[in-house]
Amino acid sequence: MQDDQKKNEKDGETVEEIKEELDFNKPDYIFLPKGSHNYRQEGYYLVCRSCELVHAVFIGKDKIMVGMENGQPILKTRKEVGMV
């Protein structure tokens, strides 16, 4: 049996193994984020809802988003907001 073929023991047939080479210097898709983001807090993350590719930032359990200013989220500690 050749190296590029494997025998399927269950069916007794020979199948050719498929190999894919990835070139990370020439990706099929390029993500260019917008200048400003529409963030929403979901648990311990700020998730951007305005970009076509969903991305998020971990802010931890001690911070909360209280608003947006100039496209940037305003974060305060839970203690500052009185949630402790």
C-alpha cells in the first residue's frame, strides 16, 4: 500500500488521503475593521456588533460599560457604579 493511500478496514476499500497546504502569507479573506465600533457588553466581554466579523475584548468581572464616547467604550468599575 502506498503512503498517500489508506485502507478503510471497515469497508475494505482504499481511499486516497487529501492534503491541504495553507499559505498564511496569502489568505483567502482579509478582515479590515472599521474605524469605530458598536460595542455591547455580554458578560465579561465587549462584543463589536458593527463589523462583519464578530470580535470581542475581555474586560473582566470588575468592569462594566456605561456608555460610548467618540466610538470608544466608557468603562467603570462596579464599585464606582454602586453594584458591589
